Amino acid sequence: MSRAAVPTSDATTMPSSIDPNLIVNQRIVLWYFVASLIFVLVSMLAGLLFSLQFIQKYPLAGIEFFSPGRWRMVHTQGVAYGFIANAFLGGLHWAVPRLTLRPVLSVKLSWFIFVAWQGVLLATVVGILFGQAQALEWGETPVWIDPVAQVGLILVAINFIAPIIKAPGPLYVSIWYFIAALVWTNLVYAMGNFLPEYVVGGSAAGAIGGLFIHDLVGLFVTPIGWGLMYYFVPIILKKPIWSHGLSLVGFWGLAFFYPLNGIHHFFYSPIPMFLQYGAVIATIAVELVVTTVIINFFGTIKGRGDMLRTSMPIRWFYIGMVFYFTTCLQCAFQTTLTFQKIIHFTDWVVGHAHLVMFGVFGFWIMGMFVYLIPRLMGVSEWYRPSWNHWHFWLFGIGLFVMFIDLMIAGLIQGFSWRDLAPWEDSITASAPFWLLRTITGIMIIVGQLFFLANVWMTWATRKSAKPATEGQSNPITSPVTA
């Protein structure tokens, strides 16, 4: 396809009279990324701490404040709202102004949201550790925080939708995804955190909770993640998306099928069976939709496969896409009623969740960090590019081995329970897998420490760096290619 025939997010299509650096507040982008890196380290350490109880090495047993269950919630909330949300808000502050050629509605509002969001996150951690968590998966935030978080999400939507409304058409597919995410996230958060608490109860509340669990991933994380991929991949590869039509199929398929998936978390429950059957069909349909998106991106990289070797961001992005296809394919099988009899409540589900949040969106975020952080610091290269390779391989191998490890452990547990073996037998059989999970978790953390050290040293030595001047083809600093 010709470039003229396909709308792309390539920044080279911007009018030469507009300097994107004047409409993007790079400082707030950097601060969001820093906050994301802090929270992901905290959440990883919380996850490691939680894993130690399974190998009987928990160092803080008997201390209520350090109860493993509470630190597990710090782990999950830190990943969703601290790591991913902060990174995506930074990414939106970078991409939306460049795609619309308009700044956000208010820079002051952006800074207010940034400070308020970190306050909400810290209050959530404190509330959870003091035993104020709600009994809602992914919605454990204390009740008194929910209204504040909802107001914050509304302000985020207003701040980004304002420049989008003023943008000349047609809109890039990235913007389609961003608009949807900004609207859906507000609706999903309100549905999951207020309806079960104040309006409905019983199996109806369970159904809504199931929708919230999955819609948080599918209608908040997924559209922003894919929107950023539709923005960054064409820019780095310097070619348009392979098929604009397929990008629209992916968008509308996500919008139509994903909201119905959540009930698959509650098979064999009192929730009406027609909803459970509908969730099976919708989940399988999502895999077909995801396949079109994957085909589109691999069609885009055709002829530029060398970039998987030479470009670290592209490597993060595309391995994350492979993981995305893997998780959705896995989901299409595990959400059948037959498969659920085996893997429900097992470590299979834990491995699946880790591959989704860290292996897909975590990989996309790390690729975005590798691509943007030097630009945001005004330097031409990383302090130690080799440390980024250590980060990639330790993080990637550790996560993949953890996924396989927990998948096998889950099957062993499920078949043991199906055969009505004594509970202790499944514990004994799981022990070696739990040890390996802790080891792979340490690998991931060590890899992340390589990256954090690289970020710090790049920042500390930036004054002595010699960045490329505007107009040079250096892929780090040239606003034309960024």
C-alpha cells in the first residue's frame, strides 16, 4: 500500500511549521515514567515477598501489617494503577499532542492530576496494609478512595479529549483507541467500584465484578496499549501500517466482543448460564480479532525484520505482541467449561495473568521507555546500551520461564484435585514449581535494576553528553522522527 492511501501516525506528516516539541510537555512525560518505574519496582518486590511464603521462607510471619495477602494486593494494585497507568498517562501526554497538533487542555491540570494520582496510589497502599481493602479482585482500593479516583479519571478524559475534539480529521487509529479508552475507563471503574458496593448484591454483584476484572484489562489497558503501538511502530520502522482496514477491524472487534468476556471468571457459579456461554463465545471471538491485529503489525515489519535485531524498542514491542497472541489463544481454550474444570483456582491462572500484564503491556511499556527516556533527557544515547540488553534478556527469560512453570504447576494441581487426591499431595507436588517462580522473579527484578541503573546514570551524566542537533537523522533526538 502507498503512504498516501493509508493514514498513519508517522510524525513526518506534520506540517513543517509546527514543532512538536512546543506542544508536548516533555517534563511531565518524564515524571510519569519515573513514577511508573518506582511503582513497578515496589510491586515486583511485593510480589517477591509474597512468593516467599510458598517456599516457607517468609521473613515477616506473624506481623499483621506485613501479612502476605495484603502485600499481594500491593503487588497487583501497584502493577495496574502504579506501573501501567502512570506509563500510559505519560505516553498519552507524548502521543496525543503530536497526533492532534494541539496541546492538552491545561498543563496545570496535567500536573494536578499527576500529583493527585500519586497521592491516590500511596493512599491505596496504606489503606490496603491497614486492612481496608475491598473484596473485589483488581478493585481492592479502599472505599473512600474510589470517588477520588473516579474524579481523577474524569479529569484525565477532559484533558485529553479537548485537543482531540479540535483536531482536523481524519483521526489516526491511535486516537480512536485513546478516545475509547478514556470513555470506557470511566464507565468500567464506576461499574466495578460503585454498583456492587451500593446497588446490587449476590450473583448480580459477582457478574458485575467479573465484567470489571476483565474490562479493566480490555477496555482500559488494551486500547491504550494498542493505540501506542499504532503510534510508535510506524515511526520507528519509518513505514505506514500495513492495512488501515485491518486496524479498524481490530478496533471494532475489541469494542464489540471484549465487554462480554468478564463472566468467564465465574463459570459454574449461580450467574445465569446464558451469560457464561456468551462469555465463552466472546472470548474465542476476541482471539480472532487479535489475530487480525497481529497480522497487521507483522505485515508492517515485513522487509524490516532486521529491526528486531537492531532496535531495542521494536524488539520489546514485537515480543509483547507475540505474548499477546499467546495469552489470547490460551484464553480461548481455558475459558471453555471443560478446561475450567481443571485450571480454575490453580497457578495456571496466575501464570496467565503475569504474561498478560508484564509480558504484553509491560513489554510495550519497556519499549516505550527505551525509545523515549533518552529523548526526554536530551541525550543521544543510553549510558550503557549493554545494560538494556541485560534488562531485556533477564526480564524476558525470567517471565517466560515463570509462565511455563506456573502453567505446568496449574495442570498438576488441577488434575490432582480432579482425582480427589489429598490436598497435601498437590502442595508437595507444587513446591518445586513455587521455588522456580521465586527464582524467576528474582531474575526479573535484577533485570529491572539494570534498567533503573541505566536510567539513573543516563540522567546523572547527561550534561557531558553531546546530543544531536535538530534536523539530524539521529533517532534519539530528532523531533522529525520522534
